Amino acid sequence: MGFSCESCLIFNAPSETLSTCQGGLAEFERQLISERTRAGLQAAKARGRVGGRRPALSADQQALLRQLYDQRQHTIAQIASMLGVSRPTVYRYLGAESP
């Protein structure tokens, strides 16, 4: 006497119809969430809000970073420690200014 997976599955018209309805409702709900998200972002933009993260360094800190780097007296790790950011962040800001 073996276990047959076929005995566990129910393939009949009512169950297929129910599955189709559940799928349709899930898709409808996803569309509603997407529309509400877009509406919220548009409303925030109209109020002058900008999305995304704030910059890690202010304009003054960016100028200081460039000055310290150009002096060649400190390592990248030391500059990062002084400004309270990671080394990749220092490299990112240095690379952003390069043409």
C-alpha cells in the first residue's frame, strides 16, 4: 500500500473556479496597492517632498573630503573615520566629482 499523491489533489470544476477567483482577487489587490502607492508618491511630490535617502555628506563635508584627499596626508580610512562614513562612501564621493 503506497502513498499516492493523486489521491490528495482535487481537480474538479468548483475547486478550479475557486482557485481562479482567488487569483483574480489577489491580482486586483496588487493593482490597488500599486495605484495607492503611486498616488501617495505624487501627493508627496506635490507637497515638495523628495524621495530617497539623504546624502551622507553635506556640501561642506564634501569640500573637506576633497581637500583632505588632495593634500595626500591622510589615508582613505582616516578620512572616512574623520567624516563618520565608510570607505566606499568616500570613494563614491570622490568618483562622483571625476569627469
